[in-house]
Amino acid sequence: VNLDFSNLTVIIPTLNEEKSLGELLELIEKNAPNCKIIVADDGSIDKTKEITETFEGKLETFFLDRKDEEVHGLTVSVLDAILTCSTAYFLVMDGDLQHPPKVIPGFLKLLQEEYDLVAGNRIKIVGNWSLNRKLMSFVARLLGSLALIFRRKNRVKDVMTGLFASRTQIWKGFLQKKKKKFILEGYKVLFDFLKSYPSKLKVGHVDYTFGTRHSGESKISKKVIWLYFKSLF
């Protein structure tokens, strides 16, 4: 299959990712040449902006600076980036190298084959997750799946994934009418979309190994957990 990466924008929501961002941009260029990149930054106080703007690769890279916005959160950062996206497709991935750039071609292949939405599916987790975190992840995935089944909505294998790709126009059209359906300060963009999107979508999946965090701290907190459980209902 002839993959045209110029039709794809990779969206990276960031908050102080200076230790991993440079390597991530290099890996994206290696695996998705000619794609565009939007670094959707929510107020980093490290060198995240500098790294983005001085990246020496050939990719078209844009730094979306959200530090002065009224509402902060991963979800609203991603949504603002989608609204500025000019390509037919977009892909969202974390800035800490836990999502492997080598899977990007698999996402684009399915989008070019007329899939509307392609979700990452964690088949393996590298690193030592505590029993507590494994249990929390399992319960969150289960409850999210049940919430989508109950609402008779489009479903994916891992409703908690932050790695997904879609057709830009589907999201832009939905956001113009229904942005308030998203918990903007939350972290589960895809789940918020799935639970509210009214029409049937052709959904595909790409399996991947969830890597260890290369730097920074996990953004999971009591507030994040509370926002997710609030979004279930």
C-alpha cells in the first residue's frame, strides 16, 4: 500500500516533555516522513517549546501554545489541535515515548482503507505496574466499555487509549456543535467522543506495546480518576 504521510498530522499533547520530545520527533520523522506535527502545549515551563521550534528535521512542526488559555487539560489541548489541523487525517499520541511511533504507518493504512477511526490496542505493557494500577486500569476499561454498550455507541477494544487516529472532518464537524460534550480538563479524549458521537463509524485497531515512561511524572491523579468516573454517567 502506498502511504501518503502528507495527509497526516500527528498531534502531541505536552506538558514539560523536554526529556523525551526531541527523540520522539526524530522517531516520528523516521516512521512517518512528510507528516505534519502539532505540539499542543498546555503551559510547559521547561524547554518543550524550544525543542519543537529548533527541531532540525524536515517535518512541518507547529507549536500550539495554550499557556494563556482559560481552560487547561489534555483533552482541550488535543481538541484545539484538531480544530487547527489542515490534513485529511490526524493521529494523537503521548509525548513521553510510551506510544511507539513505529505503529503510525499501520494507522494511516487503515484510514486510507476507508476506516473512520483507528484506536490503539495495548496488548502488552513494558515496565512494572503495581497490582493496584493494573486493577485500576482493568476496572476503568471495563466500566468505559459498559458505558458505551449501554448507550449503544461505537466501541473500541481499549476505551482508555490515548493513541488513536481519525478523519479530521468527522471530529471538526462534531466539535463545532458538541464541544461541550467533552470534559475539557480531563484526559480521555477518545472515550468522551465515543460516548457522544451519534452515527455509526467504521472502527479499526492497531495493536501496540505500551512502553515505559522515559521521563517526567505520570499525570494520573485523584482529580484525573474523578473526572473519568464523572464522565461515565
